[in-house]
Amino acid sequence: MNSFIFSINATFPVFLLIVIGYFLKRFKITTNEFVSITNRINYILTLPALLFIDISKTDIIQVFDLKYVLFCALVTTVSFFSIWGISKKCIKDKSITGAFVQASFRGSAAVLGVAFIQNMYGSSGMAPLMIVGTVPLYNIYSVIVLTFESNNGSKKSLKSAFVNIITNPIIIAIFAGVIASLLKIDFPFIIDKTLSNIASIATPMALIAIGAGFEGRKAIAKLKPTIISSAIKLVLQPAIFLPIAVMLGFRDQKLVALMIMLAAPTTASCYIMASSTGNDSVLTSSVVVMTTFLSSITLTLIIFILKNMCLI
């Protein structure tokens, strides 16, 4: 019961923000223009600030574990290319491929990972190390698939993908955070407080925008890919890779961070990136909503199993 209550407390406040955004739009308090502008602000400002703060405040050298970082990176890479390869062969509607792949492999590692481990262990623990090994690849691979599978008619080439990667604000923020951590840069209070304030609104703004931009009728029309993508994100990935992590000896905070990496709901930044690159934002928002709601059940079950096996 404690695990269930813990998971509900972690996921339902997220889901409720999406619901609030939905009703704000239904009551015409927000508009489509609001959603578009909010997504742009999140993409270039709030989400980069959040990731920069999380990483820059972590002593990466002290907590660094090469085996762990490589495992996170390898799992992310295998998941991405496997899902993309299968999707290219199995999905008939090619216009949804980019959004489907991104929503299926990319979870809320940064935000939910830190929150979960802090709730369970009192500190962020191994979450920042998992973020270093995973989140840069999340964004690089997302840019690649969204560029090549884009519906906006942009030139699909390695050159355009490379340009999109090096100019991606989220990727820039991650590497800037790593540099700040390695150099142990101590920002003046004014700058630190400003960045923290900006970072604190990233997730609420993104979730409200998802709710406001959620189109129920269109989402129902894409129910099948939404269910399949959600199953891959919440069930298939943890079922394949968590046993391997256990066999490699990962326990406690490291295993919990991996659990979040593999089984967390699809991150809100997927919606922002899909919207910004001409990919299917309706499918993306549908997967975010469904995985956020269902993860309260799936994460509770995984936590229950890992606790009973004395692994966490």
C-alpha cells in the first residue's frame, strides 16, 4: 500500500496539471496561440534551465561510475534504434513515425528521476549520473528521428540533423551543465536564483500546455499507436532491460534511477520537440497523457517487485 500511495503521489499531480490545462482551453481561458508560445518558451528557456541546474549542481567527478553511465547510454541507444527500425517496417502511416519513436523510447528521466530518488532516499543520489548518461542521447536521437521523419517538408539530411543537434537548446544546456559541474563554477546568488526560478516553472508550463493542446477527437483516432507506444514505454523496455541491470549488479539508488529511465512516463519535452519540428503533436500528447496516468500502476508494480526481491 505504501508503494502504491508513493507512486500515486508522484504521478497524479503531474496528470492533474494536464487536466487543468485541458479545461483552461475548453473554457476558452487559453488559446492555440498560448499553447504555441508556451511550447516555444519551454523549448528555448525553461527546460534548458531545468537540466542545466540539475547537472551543474552535481559533483559529477565524485559520483561518476563509468560502467553505469555506459549501461545507461547503451540501453538508450539500443532502445532507440530498435524502435525506429521496427517502426519503419510496421507503421503504415509514415507521418506519425517520428512522434511514435520519440514517445516510445524517451521518458521523464530528469524530472521524475530526481523526484523519485529524493522521495525514497532523501537525496538525488544516482539520478544526475543517469541523466548524464541518458538525457543527452535522448535529445540527440530525438532530433535525428524528428528531422528525418518530419512532416514540415524540411530537407532530411545528415547535415540538417547535425545542425539541429548543435543548436538544440536542451543539448546545449546539458553540456553547459557538465562543464559547470566539472569546473565547480559557483554562480552569484542573483544568477543562481534567476535560473532556479526559471527552472521551477518548466514542468508545470509544459504539462499545462499539453493539456491545453490535447485534442480528444483526434487522439481517439490515433488510439492504437498511442496504446502500442505506451506499452513499449511502460512495460516492454523495463521488462527487457531491468533484469539485465540486476544481473550486472546494480542495486538501490542506481537501480531505481534505471527503473525511472526505462519505465517513467513519456516526458513532456517530447510534445514540445514534436510541435517545434513539424511532427505529430496530437499522438505525442496522447502518449504523454496515457503513460502519465498508467505509470501510477506500472511503477507501483515494479517498485513492489523490486522491494520484495530486496533489490531496492
